[in-house]
Amino acid sequence: MTRSDSSARPLDGRRALITGASRGIGADIARAFAAAGADLVLTARDVEAVEGQARRLREEHGVRTAVLAADLADPEVPDRLWDEASAALEGPGRLDVLVNNAGISHPETVDELSSAHFDETLQVNLRAPALLAARAGAAMAGSGGGAIVTIASAAALRPLAEHYAYSTAKAGLVMATRTLALELGPQGVRANSICPTVVLTDMGRTVWGDQPAKAAPMLARIPQSRFAEPREVSDVAVWLASDAASMVNGVEIPVDGGYLIS
């Protein structure tokens, strides 16, 4: 892996795959990684939604970018995506970082639980990212190491009503990430999870920020009395991918204002 001594661009020379990069947390992580100097392969179901962003990141930060269409609901995608992403950027090199961000949610109570929603949530939030991380980790282990950053959720560590399938999937993904850290750590691969509370993306503001009655009980359980901003997740992702976190492996980092201790 190429190393950098620049604190201003701690990911100079790194090449990263970020899934679900068209909006929300994924889009902000792409911005933060580009500002930190990383070349990027960005995936989304709708490539048009992310191509404009990729162009802006190239122009603003002088990094290389590529865009791939990837629907993680397709069971064939995880096995091939890492190889496709590794070949997507022009010039020599390999991918050093995977940010497993793409995910979905179908909030519903247990007595309303749809088996179709349950299956789709586990496919997109657990099966696909776990298989992709395994393929990525094995490739990194064979070529000098790398970093896997899982965007999980506080709901993986503390149950959340109306999120039965979501919590189940994210908890499984956290354990998959720990297992990768254990097995591949000796080969220089670090794997860690970020577990945010509600994040005020456009969707988060619609569902939580614009509904005070719904937000109030959740905010009452957060000692900082607010939800997270996307940059507060992105900054942790950059740190985990950088040399500054070189001895951090197999952990879950809450970005939750103290929600998990309340």
C-alpha cells in the first residue's frame, strides 16, 4: 500500500471502492475521501446519479474517479464487483480500501413484517456487503494489505423498534467484519465498523428531522440531544482508512452522541 506523510491528504495514493455513493452518507464519504486524496470507484444502481458527482470530485480535488452500475439486490453482483472495480481506474495499481456503505431499510413493526422486505433487507444489507468484503479482503491479503470500512448502525448494537430486519442484517454484518479482522489481520488487512445513530441526510431529515413527534423519543436517548451529520460519519471513515488508524482492527465505532450508553 502506498503510504503518505501528508496530514492534509491522508489518503494520497490510495484507491477506494465506495458502494451506494449516489446520495446520503455514501456521497459524503466520497467527497471526504476525494478531499483526502483518494482515487475512487463509486457504485450506484443509477450511474447517472453519481456521474456528475464523480466529475466534480475530479475537478475539485484532482483525483481519478470511475463509476460502476451495481445493484446489490442482484445476487450475482458481490462476487464480481471487486474485480470490476479494481480494473475500472486507468493506470497501474490496485484497490486499497473498501467502504461498504450501500443499504436499504423498510421500517415496519414485527406484526407487520413482510417476508419480501425481510429477504431484500438481508440481501442488500448483509449478504451482498459480507460477500463483497470477503472477496475484497482476500484480494487485499494477497497484495500487501488494505482497509475495509463497514457502515453499520447503532441498530446493530442496540435493538430499534420497527427495524427488525435492518437490525438483524446490520448485526450480522458487524460480526462478519470482526471475522475478517481476525482472519486477515495477519496479512495486513484491517476491518472495522462505524455504527451511527440517525444521520441527517436528505432522507434522514425527511424521516426524522422534519417529524418532531417521531424524533423526540430518540433524541431523548442521545446525551448530546441531536442526530449526526453526514460529515461526522465520513471523517471517521477517512480516519479508519488512513495510516492514523493502523493499529485499529475489528472494532465498532459508535457515531451516536452517547446513544449506546444511555
